[in-house]
Amino acid sequence: MGRIVRVINGDASVVCSAIDGKDIVARIEEINKSSAVCTAALGRLALGASLMGFGLKNEGDTVTVRTDGGGPAGTLIAVADSYGNVKAYIQNPVVELPLNAKGKLDVGGAVGTDGTLTVIKDLGMKQPYSGQVPLVSGEIAEDITQYLAVSEQVPSVCALGVLVNPDLSVRCAGGFLLQLLPFAPEDAVDVIEANIAKMKPVTEMLENGMTAEDIAMLALEGLKPEKLDDFEVNYVCDCSRERTERMLISLGKKELEELAQDEKTEVCCNFCDKKYVFTADEIKALAEQKPEPQE
């Protein structure tokens, strides 16, 4: 299981959430059988979405983070709930690229930079909130930081890291998201900048035995940090046969009648690889149902 922790400073003007998400990214690799760079890319996006989702107020709220950068990995999507549980999808899970100039997995090269990062928040309203910014680096953390600053006007620092073993298993994965509220004093900003400057990369901190709480506390060191929340967090897909039926009904009667010509129709969930099988008679029955109206 993963762990997500939220820490707040003494005057409640700065919040830092940190996650140890090795098990989440290991599940991503297991589902997608992804190459190292794709595991790192989708793992970073999933952990970033988890940290963003953890900040939502109400149960049932969700956040979807999507990158369309024009890179060989294609579209990446991660969806998180208000507890930080997350599911993720990558269009092309196997991409092989040389290491980047720093000798690291070239996540930016896999994701690409000719496109956008889109964030959709479903907060139970009639219409979800949607914001979009151009990709800065394709490295995910910088792009999330850019989105929060530009689209939500929240000064933030996001750092994410995934370390993949030569056998493609996940060695460690985690990150943190630090956000300043409008009334944060200038001296707090100075302290945070100094803290961030001396912090090592996330994977190095995790490799050295630091916990998510340790990382969040270090980010707010000198500001009287206190732990606010501490939760288990997991890779969770909420697909079901009922949802799959609704999706099939939305295709329309004509297309379903064409599907019913086959003895069986198999629908595979992109997020967890679970398969739902429908007989021809079941497809015919769905064809007679009307799609539910969309709010």
C-alpha cells in the first residue's frame, strides 16, 4: 500500500502533501507491462494526480489530469479521488528511448512538449471545472506546477520521481506538492525556497529511507510544521459491469445491433485490464434500452 501525508505550517498559510507511491506505480507497471520510461511517465502523472486529488474537499470529488504532448507515449491520463486513490492509462505503454542528457529516463521525450496538460475537476456540480496549459517540459512535475500557478493562481512546488530497476520492476516512487495560500508571509516564501534548494531528488530521499512524512516535514522545516493527515492510498479502478453496460448503451442501437452479430463481445477496461464479456442476447437487450440523459 502507499502512504500520503499532509503537513501544514504554524499559521496555516502553507500546505505540503507528500506520497510514497511505490505500490501504486508497481501496479501501473503490472497492468500495462510498460517499458521503463513509460512506467516513470505514467507513474509520475498518477502520483501528481493523487496529490492533487487529496486536496479536494468532498467525498465523490475527482480530478483528472491528462497530457497530450505529441510524444511517442501518446496520451496519458490519471484520475484520483479525494482520498488520493488513483487509476491511470497510457496510450502506448512500450516506448524505448536513450537516456536524457542527465543520464536519466527521458520522460519528457516520451511525453513530448508539443501539446497541453489538462486538469478536469468533477466537484459534483452540473459541469466539471476544466483548465489547460501548454506543456513546459513533459516531465510532469514542472507541468503541474505551471498549471497550478497559471490556471488556479496558486504558487506551488511539485516534485515527482520514479526509479525503475533494470528488470522493469519499480524500486521506489513518490513526490510532494507544496502550496502557498494567498496570505503566506514573504519570510515563509524565503524559508521554503531555501528548503527546496537543499532537498535531494525525491527518489534519492526515498532510497535513503525517508518517509512521506519526513519529506513533507523537510519541505516546511523552520515553519513549525505539523502533520494534518495520514492516509493509506492505493491504485483503485472503479469500473463495473453496470458502468460498462451504460457505456455500451451510449453507442446507440445501430452499433449494438452490429455487435450482436458476434457470439460474444468483450470489453476491456483501459485502467485495470479487467474484461467484461457480453453474449449476443445481452447486447440485443442493451440495444433496446435508451441512453440516460446527460446533465
